Amino acid sequence: MVDTLLGTGMAALSLVLALRLRNHGPFYTVIGFVSLPLTFISTAFAPLGTMSGWLRTLAGLNPLTYAIDAVRSVVLEHAGLAAIGHLGFYLLVFDGLCLVLGVAVFRRTLC
């Protein structure tokens, strides 16, 4: 469930980039330039509690943090759907924002 929610938002953002950029080169450059910092500014490598204040704020805005925390809770703590529901909610909000942006860019591209 969580991977689908994260994938939906990331796919929408990728489509926005693909519609705005004309060639493959800049598309892959932007994807690489954005995905690596998103990974490092998440809880993939360090728990949220050990991060400094500014990094904790950035990690709190990062949708990857919520997906990683949900998967970690299910695998390590055998958490159920009710326990990770609030993390899924944040990913649903992220998906909604990405889909609204995607529809707006798609409409602008068609007109």
C-alpha cells in the first residue's frame, strides 16, 4: 500500500517533468539531482530523532520519510494497517498535490 502511494506521487512528478522538458538528457539529470538528496534527507540512513533541527524539518517534509517509516514499522514491529494509517494519510496528501500539479501541467501542455 505504502509503496503504491509513494509511486503514484513520484510517477505524477515524473510525468510533469517529462511534459515540461523536451529531451531525455535534462529529464534524467533532474531526476538524479533530486532523488539522491531526497534519499539522504529522509529516515533511510538515520532515525528522525538523531537529526539536527533543520534536517529534521526537511525530513518531515519529505514523502520518502513517511514511506520508509511505514515499511520499517511493518517489517520490524509487525505493525498493522491501523498503526501506519497516519503515515499513509501524509502520502495521500502528497499524491493529491502531485496529481493536481500533473493535471494542471497536462492541461497547459495540451492547450
